[in-house]
Amino acid sequence: MSAKTRNISTKFHSLSRRIVVQFCIFTLVISAVYSLISFILMYTLEDSFIEQQLQQEAAYLSTQYQQTASWPAPRSQSMQLHFSRDSLPDEIRPKALAEPERKEFFGQQGRHYHLYTVSAQPEVLLLAEVSRQLLVRPISGGVLQFLLISALLVSSIACLIAWFVSRRTTRPLKQLAALVDSAAPQQLPQQFSKQFASQFANDEVGILARTLEQSLGGIARALEREKSFTADVSHELRTPLAVIKNTVELWQSQQTGYQQNTQQHTAHPRTEPDADQLLITRIYDAAVQMEKTVQTLLILAREEHTAAKHSSTALMPLVERAILDNSMLLQGKAVRVQLCDSCQVIINANADMLKVLLDNLLSNAFKYTEAGEISIAFSDNCLLIRDTGPGIAADIYPHITEAGVKARHSTGFGFGLAIVKRLCEHQGWHMSVSSNHGNCSPVRISTGTIVSVGFSQ
């Protein structure tokens, strides 16, 4: 899946929107806490004011008692002096008796009482009915409504401020993200010059920009090295391989002419190839195999490979060609190759890429199968290649498609299936490998490997 596809399939979460939402939530919470504190403070101030009045009146009554040896009447009509809790009004007496430490009582018909102890021994109580002095409680509903409206208003203003602040704060990040997102790999050297990070201030975004500049510069240099390597390999390896092949073919044609002349003058012509011919044939086969390997690596390394167009391709001719090209790996082996009629299909794939894949998979199957059968079939838009070889050892099976992973007795370098995996990933194909290894169980079971390659519709 490409980066652009991932961006489309993944929901985008705007950083500025998140800042606004979090700032608004924070403001709402702070406003609610502040409103609660304000409401409690208003109640506390009201109670403190009433309590102060009671303390002043109690001090006056105590002073008069000390001077006259008798308790005078309270100066306020809303206050009464009681010498026992049993004499308190009926509506508050039970609570006063049950809770001696309580100072505030709610009566009937909106009456509200405050009780103050003037003297503990003997008990003298000053009771004040303060419903007419209350200011907060009668308007508590209006106060709550005012605080709620104020909180919403403050939150709205805060959200507006947060919107402006977030836009200004995230503008450099957006510029940096747009600059990086619009950069194609082949444009890195031109677009990300040394002045790239200088566009941003010396802050966290500037540090990020400088880090990206260094990283993208390294990527650009790596891409340039890859292009140079691809060109060098194309010139330095393919040319000598072509020379080797042409030289061998010239030698073989000369040998063929020499043998024809010899057979005309010899009564018993030789029908078996000599040691030199076998050696030259091996050199030619090795050159062909090296040419295929170089071709595969070049295809995977070139950037235009990712844009290779798929077309309607006949599978059967490509499979037959791959079998013939790798048939030398079956010489001297009791192996039967079964090409099923199901391969007589047309699939949507690039023919050159498919040939490279078939060469790698069939060369593996031919090389490691010493006896039995290799079958090639096509079912449910999947190519299936089965062999009766030794299978894949359990210790390397989970890593079989990684580069450099191979069996203990393998004569290769462990890059075949890794190349096939890369090829499938680039072409949008799906490859799976399953295997039975005879040494994994005390009971003798059939061995072999099945490689499945699924093609897109």
C-alpha cells in the first residue's frame, strides 16, 4: 500500500482542531470550577455576616449580664434568648437536640435559623431567625443561571481565541507538512535544498525542519547512488555477460562445423559430447543464469518498475518458456514436470515481471527436487507450484522470504524467494509459502513445498 493510499484510508485528525477542542474543554472545566467556588464563597460570606452579627449581640448580652446579673432582651426583634434547648421552636427543637454542634437550621415556610451559644454553663442560647437577611439563597437560581451563561460566554470567547492561536501556532507545521507531502522521491535533490530549514524559526518546528532536511538529504543521496549503481550494473555486468554468451555460441558453432567435417571422413562418428563441450555448456548455462539474476535485480532497482503497466498476458507460454530455460537443473533427476491445463488462461499482469517470477520459483523447485513430481496449476486467480522436494526446515520457515536465509545444505545465497517477495510487493501480487519437512515428525510424512501467487483482478 502506498503512502498516498494510507493517507486516504486513514482518517485525518487536524492538530489545530484538537488544540481548539482541548482548549475549549479546559476553559469549560475552569469556568465550572470557578463558578462553583464563587457560589460557595457567596454562601460563606452570607453566613459569616450573620455569624458576626450574632457574635456582636452575644457579646453585648454577656456584658449586660455581668453588669446587672440578669440577661437583657436582645436588641433585634429577629433574635431570641433561650436558656434550654427544650424551649426552642418546635420546628427546629428535634434537630437541635439530636445535633448539639449544629448552628444552622431550616424551618417551615422559608424560615431560616442560626443558633449561637452565648454561655455553656449554664447553657444560654441566642436564636436568630434570619430569613429576611438572606440575600444569596432567594436568588440562588438566578445566580446559577448567571454563572452558567457567563461560563458559556467565556468559553465561546476562549474558543475563538484558541482558534486564532492554533492557526498561528500550527501554520509552520502545516507549511512543513505540505512541503514534505508534496515531495516526490525523484524531486528530493531539487526541492529540498540547503535553504529548506531556513524558512522556519529557531524553535521546535525549526529543529524538526532541520532534522527532516538532513534525513531527506540522506535519502536523496541514497537515491542518487542507487541510480548510479543501476547504470553501472547495467553497463559493467550485462556487457561482459553478453560477450561470454556470444563467445560460447561462436565456439559451439565452430565445433558444430568441425564435427560435421569429421563425421564425413570418419566411419564411426562420435555421438556423445566430449568433456570440453560439457564444460563450455556449463559456462553458457551459468552465463544465462547470471544474466537472469542481473535482469531481476535491475528490474527491482529501477524506479520505473513501480509504474510498470499490467496487460492481458497468456500464462501458459510464459510457464513453458520458464520450464525450458531452467530444464538443465533437472538433468539426471527422476523428476516429472506436470503442467496442468488450468494454466491455459489470460491474466492481468506484466509479462516481463511474470517471467522473472516464474524463473525464480521454477529454478528453486527444479534445483531442490531430486525425485518425484513438480506440478504447476492455476486456480482461483492463483498460480500454484508444488514440488516433492525436501521441504523447508522449521527453523528457517518463518524467515524464508528474508534475504540471505537458506537451508544448511543449500548451494545458493538465499536471495531467490526474497527477490520474488519484493517483486510481488511491487506488482501488487500476494505470495504465500507452505511446506512439509520430513524430519520434523517421528512419523514419515510426505515432504514438499507449495508456493502460491495471487494476482489482482
